[in-house]
Amino acid sequence: MKFTFLGTSAGKPTRERNLSAIAFSMQNESGWSLFDCGEATQHQIQKSDLKSGSLNNIFITHLHGDHYYGLLGLIDSFKMEGRKKELSLFAPSGLKNLLSCFMDTSYEKLGFKLNIVEYKKYQVFKFDKYNVEVLPLVHSIESFAFLIKEYDKSDKIDKDALQRDGLLPSKAYADIKKGKDVRVGQKLYIAKKYLLEPIKGRRVIVSGDNSEPEILGENLRDLDLLIHESTYTKEVYKNLPVKVLHTTAYDIGKVAKEYGVKNLIVTHISPRYSDRGEYPLRLIEEEIRENYNGNLLIAKDFMTFYLEHKR
Ligand SMILES: [Zn+2]
Ligand SMILES: [Zn+2]
């Protein structure tokens, strides 16, 4: 699983950080998906090694501008490039209306099918190698996380047992690997009997803006990767004149530790944290480290993270 951070700033862009957008793909998957699409995401795509023509799906976590204002430009460019391939857009309700207000053309004139799905909480979308479940969060407007659950795979079979039972290596082995029972002559080979322990699928949460990470509950338990906002440090958040329902570095560290999250990547960093500014970036890392001692990364634009398989 490959994740490329195209935008890691909160609210407004800075010289180093663009607005929220994360590219995701799996090994041997044709095409890729995008989580959030802040303003100028298409510029970031051009500066990366991603091919915009192979983008298949866009998931929007919530309808604050810093998470979706890049959609119009991206869709317009697809039209100009003569895109033919369907594009699916999964978003909270309201986006369809918003887009049609801004687009000066009907969807049919785009030249490709824009499949807009306004999801509901706990809805599950199935893809070839994984499914994506929509989980509700706590924020100033409706906001959601996406749980990517890779399917368990049984890629190993007990060849010795099969041969003992009279089935020599053949095409039938591939069917058994897929869990299909095979009949050869009079004899039925029940796949389940020959499948070795399956490889457990990986689980990843890509979260939108959220002030209570613990609301993700047991989904966080031993999670392979959590990508979550960490907009402020504790002290800064406490002194904000208006509370804006975000998570502090301290809180995300605490929750990640409590649930045994294996890899934590924090993003959506307030523009005030910069090595050139009043608040150096290391403050965020130090605060998370007060609790969490797993693998931690503070996202940067164009950073790529590979989540390897467990086995
Ligand atoms: Zn935001
Ligand atoms: Zn927001």
C-alpha cells in the first residue's frame, strides 16, 4: 500500500504545505485513489510521479473548503485532456448540488462519466482488493474517516496434503487457492481443507478533521496505519479565542498509544508550525511522543509512505 501526501496544511496553504490531499494505491492495482482534494491539488499531482489520467476514485472527508476546493479545477482539466474513463467521487451529501452550481456545463458534456456517490455513515464500498467503510467523526460540520480494509488472502495451499489425496499439481490448484471446491473424476476436493492460514488484510484509517479521535473506537485497535489530523499543540489549542474542533498532538498520541496503533502519520498541520516561524514543527512530534512510541511520521508534502504486508 502506497500513500503520497500531496497537501498537509490546515485551513490555508503555506510555502511548504498545500491543502489536504492524499494519494493511495495498492501494489498491482491499476490506477489510484485520492483522499480529499484541497485547492491546487492538480498542481501537486503534476509535481509528483502520479498520473492524473489513472485516478479512479476521489473520497472527500467533509465539505470544508480546504478539503475539496481543488475538485473543480481537476475535473475541468480532465475535460480538457479528453478524459474518457469514469471517475467516482464519494462525498458527504451536498457536494452534488455544490458542484452543479459551479459547473457551467451539464455532467453529460464532460466527456466522461462523473459518478457522484453521496455516502452515509457506516456505508461500505467494495473494490477489487479492499473495501472502504465510512466512519463518523466529531467536527464543526459533518466529517468522516475512511477505513480501508484489505481482504484476507489465502495464497498458500497444502500441496503435500493434496498430493497425498491424489491431486497432482495442475490448474485445479489455482481454483483451490481461490477457495473453490474442485471435482476430479469421482472425487471432490474441498478447498477449505487445503488452504493454509490466510494472510490477514491490512487495515488503515484515513481520517478527516476530527476533535475526538477516540470516537473511532475499536477500529483503532492494533490498526496498521492511522492517518489523522494533529492541527495544534495542547497549549496553542487551549488559548484559541474560538474553539474549532480539531485534535491536539497530545490527544492523538494518547489515543494511538491506548489502542496500539502500529504506524501513525499526522497531517493537517496549522500554518503556525514551521521551522521558520514562532512554533517549530518539532513541538508536534515531541508532544505526541509524550505518549506514543510506535512508528511516527509528521507528514510533509510529497512524502511517500509504503505500508508493507505483515508477512
Ligand atoms: Zn481542514
Ligand atoms: Zn474542517
